[in-house]
Amino acid sequence: MESLEKFNHLSELDRKQIAKKLVAGVENDLRKSLQTALNESIPRKLHSVVLVVRSNRGETHTYDFPDLQQAIAFMQSYDEERELDTSDAPVLLMESKKKS
């Protein structure tokens, strides 16, 4: 924290010179990376597909696929009753026994 305070007390020119020295070693690579990142003309390709299935109870099931074909195959074979069946799930609330 003390170093930051000292840096903030430097003149604008001194801060710029420090910044230039810090960036000098990576400047060319940084410029290339920024040009690539900001270049809107580079064609985009599908990287992956994420499907999110939400139940009426707010449950969320997320499925990741490396390509569109696998996502489509999954959707075509998706069985809502089977996938959202919770009949084998543990019971979270237990009925209390009435005292007699």
C-alpha cells in the first residue's frame, strides 16, 4: 500500500515513464494480441454448446457438448420423464411421528 501511495505522488511524466518501462518487454506481443482480440473481421467458429434445462421447480440441469451435432443428438433422445424423475431421490423432509 505504501508503494502505491508513493507512486500516486509521482508526477504524470514519471508515472508514464515507469509504465513504458514495465510494458516495453511485452509491447509487441501485447499490440498483436489486442489487434487480434479487437478485430471483428476474424470469422468465428462454434466452440461448444451448453444446454440448460430448467424444471418447473427451479432445478437447473446443465449439459455441455463439444459440437452442435452431439447437442442435437442429445436433444433428440432427451426423455423428460426419465431425466427429471426424482422418485429414487432421498427424501429431505421426514414426517414427524405423532406422540400418543
